[in-house]
Amino acid sequence: MRKKSLLCAFLGILVFTACANTRSKYENDALNKVRFAPVQKHADLALVENGKLNFAIVCDLAAEKAVRTPTGKPISWKAMSLHRSVGTLCDAFEMCTGIRPEVLQPGATELNKYRYKIVLGKNTVTDSLGIDTAKIPLDGFVVRSYQDGIVIAGRDGSMAAGFYDDLDVMSPNYASNGTWNGVWDFAERFLGIRYYYPGLGIHAPKVRNLVVSPVAYEDSPFFLQRILEPSFPNGKWPWPDLKNTTGKFIGAYRDGNASRFVGNEFPGPWDLSRLYPDKIDTIFYRDRGGNLYYSPTDYGKNVFDVTNPALADILIDAYKKFYDSKGLWNGKPLCWPLNSEYVYFGQCDRGYRFDNAFALAHPRKNPTGASINSEIYGAFYKTFAEKVNKAFPGKKLSVLAYSDYLLAPESIAKMPDNLRVFVCTGSPVYIRNPELREFWKKTYSDWNRILASKIAPYTYDVFYGKNGCPVDVLRGYFEGEFLRAMRPYIGREYRACAQASYRTYYSTYLVARAMWNPDFNAQAALDEHWPLLYGEKAGASLKKFYHILLDRWVNHYLPTFRPKTFGCIAGVDHILLYQKGFPVPVIDDLERALAEAESATVPGSVERRRVDFFAGRWKQMLADIRAFHSIRIPEYTIFRNSGKLILDGKGDETAWEKAERIRFRDAYAGNDKEVVQPEARILYDGKGIWLLFRAPAPYRIGKQGPWSGDCFEFFLSPGESKSKIYQFVVGSDRTCEVYFKSQDPPRPVEIRRQAGDVKSAVITGKDEWSAELYIPYSILELEKVPEPGDLWYVNLISNRKIPAEYTSFSPTLYNNYMIHFYGKLKFRGEP
């Protein structure tokens, strides 16, 4: 048998003709960089002739449908690579030819009426051609023509016995769908389809004739994990007159996850507290003041106690119950289950500085905002990984390096071999900033030095705000450049925490391509797409628009930007960006380019509708930036009150009538568009600050803390140094929360549970809701109480839900900690 196999392989080589030194006609710099191979000699294949299909799709769907896990469970739809491949390829030909191909099983008698076959996935045909799909890399594929047609076959877990187990069936992402990836590539490379975004964003040329010359190539992803999951803003389909085809678009960006290594916040605090209601005091952190960081309703108020090794024991016990029950947690399936290779853990998404004896025994030398808790988490991860190794031999532990424990611990020389880490830092648009680039390299390297396996990067945009930032759309352009620079330091998994919106497809599309192959040519893809989607003239105008953005970032902002902090998200200096990158003449140029694109298209045409979709976010954003250049920093005179104020939410004392009323504006840049005007006034006395707030109906009373309903946020920065920010949030649900942020030195936002002396009172009525807030000086860490003539900084933000409206006293640029824009709070005596 072995001699026969070798002979077949040798004969197969003889029928190939070398073409390594010539460029294939199917190479396209705007598509993925596939690896072309010598081709088999045969006549050209006329797959489509005068609008007629001369082929059938051959696919062993029956075999895939019959696949089961070792215990007999059917695999999930996400892993049905052949079924998804057939649907995608049929859709592609139907878009281009108007005809849906026939799909047949291998060996079907109906195949005799077709000249050619397009063979998908493993079956008797691929076996006869000597294509061993088991040797193809995960998620990879081969495309090969032969005298009877074309084969598109990949590494499909669905066609490999035992590839999936019961836990994989529960996973929302894990799959190897190589053939499906190959079909998307075929549709692009041979039919000329481009999948930029669902609906209007698909370019599908009409095909009357399709003749394929001998061809052979293969491809596979650099990253096994490529989870992007793009969507439309607010999850809404933008064109009511068009059928929603988002579901059919899934896979076009080559999203995928052929790795069981997952980085996530897990378990959820409530999943764990419900499983162990008698151990809440062990699971969650209690500070030196006795405050327990646990909330059964507000996710952000929970902090797992990583200073207590007993937490690791509880997690181990919970994981054992999960595996013993074959995938149940407290009797129910998990959204993000553990799997047969990994258990994982991730703190709730917040930063907190631990202050107990364990924390004091694990200090960080010269701590920064990215390393305050690194030694504490490092010690916990080491202990936890050792326990996992004993409890679950062969399994690995996945954890996060994040927030104030981003940097590797300095006190640990070597972590257990079963520990793997997602390191949450990196903003690709800043890859040309030398300081940040070296910070990321060092951060990754320091972790690699103590780990047995390379880290997985978890990267971010520069800004996560309501309407985004003018340069967030450039992320895709720099994604590949970032990954190429970091390639020596990272493994085969990657999470891009990107604002993956189809509205900014010209970034999202490029991010996805770089995740498949960091060497993808972003510039070529952009250049190709402008005329395809918009026509020559409109495309040229939008290309000019894009290159203005690129030029302003690369040549005007980056040379003057110096990072002030080094952490998870690099951030953006909005003042510098708008002053250096987007002065008014540049805004004029950008608006002119949009207008030119609009005028170059016919109203109602598909090109005009695409232009409108492109311009949708930009018109408001450019108006906001223009408003920035006329920002007025407001002032508020706060009077001293010597009378008695009663904290009851009514605000009916005469002292309030003498206090100035705050004027609210649109929060972004304080432009003068009409907004709801809540009533807000501030007073002070010898012991603290008083605030009165009234907002008219309609309003929403939240059920999960102040943020889930109407609320206001009051920001105070005592003194003139702007070194500290205190944030007080009062909701219509009668909740009050206090936060603190150090600006110098820079620190993450901290919740202040010990601020018990802060008092609030709320009244909800038919016509309005009102609140009074009292802030004692004792929690503000003052050097002295304020006196007439003193100057502080302040902002007040109103968050309305019905309808949604975000207004403020002073501009925020959608970053409420933008202290440079806080209004002046001028202390005066009694009015």
C-alpha cells in the first residue's frame, strides 16, 4: 500500500508544470495573499457560457449532517462548513448570473448532464485527486482545477472524526471551517465579488461568461482566533426597503476561531455568587473599611478577591461541577463555556486598588497606572495555575493582563507552564509612535519571559465614545503594520477590540483582512474599492476625503503627540488632534469632498445611497469638530450659604432661589442647538458642597443602578492643580455612586465605597424628578476648605433616556474626564 501511495504521488508531480517564476492571472493585490502552486495541465474550464451554468456543485452534505461528537451529539450550525459553503457559493453565482447552481451528492447520476463540477470539501472526488484535507492547516483551504472542474477543499472539523466534542457544540465560536473560507475567496477571486458590508456594500458584477484557466493555490490564516463580529450602528438594518441580508454576510470577513484559547471576563459575578451564596464574602473583596465589593444587580460594582487564594479553590470546585455535569453551570448551559483544553478566569471589567494585608505584602516598585495590582494578580495567577494543573491535568488556564495589572509581575521569575495570557494593550493607529511601539514590545516581551507560550494580544481603538473619533476609521489601515511589528512577540490568537461597525467598513474590512494575514495590502484594497462602490468621480472624492484623514493623522498629529500614560488604551488628545489635525480649513476640505461625492451621483441611485451611508457619521462629526473651534469654557459663581438646608430633594429653601442656574448645552462641544434645560444650582457652606437638580418628564427610572435610567453626573476638581477628579452620580432610582480619578499621577477610575458621608435625596413625580446632593469636604481630601476668591473646576452632565440626550455644563468631547474643558467654579461670599 505504501509503494502504491508513493507511486501515485510521483505520477501526480509529473502532470504539473512549473510556473513559480510567473505571476498568476488570479493574483490580486487587493485580495488575500494566497500561495500559488504549480498547476495541472488541462483545457480551460467554461463554467459559465452565455449566461448558462455548465457545472453543478458537488458536496457530501449527507456525510456532514451525519457527523456526531464521540457521545452522539450533532455538531452545531457554526461548524457545518460544507452546508455554509454551499449556501455562500449558490448565493454568489445567483448574484452574478441570476441562476442558482444545482447541488448534488458525489456520484449522483444527475452529474452526467454537466460538463464540470465545483467540488466542495472532502469527499470521494477529493480523495481520488489525492487531496488530504487533514494535512491542511486549521481554517485553511486549497483551490485546485483539474480536467473536470475545480476543487475547493479545506480543513473542516465537521469532516474529521472526533474533531469536535460535546463542549465544542456549546461554544459560540470554536470551529475550523476551511472550505467555507475557500468559497469566499473563490467568489472574490473568480466572480469579482467584493463583500464590504451587507446590503448595498456588496459589489457583484454581472457574469455572462466565466472561463477558468488551470489554477492551484492554498491559503490559511496567520491567527487561529479572528473574532470581530461587526454590526450596523445600534444593530439596526439601515435600509427598510431592502431585505436584511446580514445573516448571509457572516463569514465574508473570515471571522473565525479555530482555537479553544479564549480570553474573557469569566465567570460572571452572579454566576459564581448564585452557585455559592454562602461564600460571597470569600469570592468578593472587602476593603479595610469593611465595604464588600459585591452587587447582585450592578455588574461594575463587583470585584473578585484575588488577594484570597481561597477564591482559586472555589473556582476549581465550580469548574469540576461544570465538567462533571457535562457542561452545566448551576443547572444551565453557559454562554461562554469552559472547554476540553482550557479553563479561564477574568476579573470583572473595572480597576480597583486593593488595600488589605495581602496587597501590602505584594507591593509594586515604582507602580504606574498599568501595574498597581500586577504583583497581586501575578501571585493569584501563579497559585491558580498550579491548582488547575493538579485538578485538571493537561488543561491550561487562560487569564487576562488588563487595566491596573497589565504589566507582568516583577516578583515572579517563571509562571507554571499551563498559564496563557491575553495581554490587553495595543492601539494599531499609534504604531508609528516610537514610545508606544516600544512600550507594547516591552510589555509583551516581559510577559513572554515568564510564560511557556507567547502571549495573545488584545488590542483597542484609541477612543470609545458615542460618535467615535475622526481617526478611529484609520485603524484598519494600520492593523497589518501593527501586527507585522508585533509578530515576533505574539502567538496565533488575537482579539481586536475594535468598534467593528459596517458604517466604517473601510476600517473594519481591513482589520479583518489583517487578522487573516498581517501582510495584507490595505492600500491596494482601498484603491480598488472606491470606484467599485461609488463610481469613478464619487469614488475619487471619497478617496480624497480618506487621504485627508490619513495625512492629518500621520503628518500633523503624530509628530506632535507625546503619550502621557501607558496602559491598555493609548487614548487620543482631542485638543491636540483638533488643533493640529483638524483646523477649520481642513474641515472645509472634508465637507467639500463629501459634497463633491454627492453631486457626482444620481439621486436615488445605488451609488448615491452608498455615498449617503458613508457620509452619515461624518456630517455630524465634522459639525462637532467645527463647534470645538468655537468652544467657550463656562464659569459658575458659587455663593456661600449661611442658612439651613434640608436634604429632602425638594430644594424649596429660599437660598436656592439666590443661587445661579446652570445652563446646559450639547455635551460634545457645547454648541447652541436646542436641548432640554434641567434646573441645576450649586451652593457651599462651612462643611460641604450642595447641589440641586430638577429634570422635566418624561424620564426613565432605572432598575440596575443609576446608569440604567435618567441620572446626572457631578464632577469636582478641587483647587487649581487639576490633579484630582471626584465624580458623583445620582439616579432617578435614588441610587448614588462616588468615583475618584487621579490625573497626576494618572490612575484608573476607582469607585469610592467609603464615601458614606455623601448624601442624596430624590423625588420622582409626574412632571419631573428632582434631587439634592450633599458632598462633605471630608471626602475631598482638601488642604483647606474653600473661601471667597478660590477657584475650582467643575462639570455637570445630564443623561436623559426619553428621548436620549446627553448635555452638560461644559464640553466633554464624549470623555467626561476631559478636565481641560471643565468650567471654572468661582467661590464668592453670600449673595
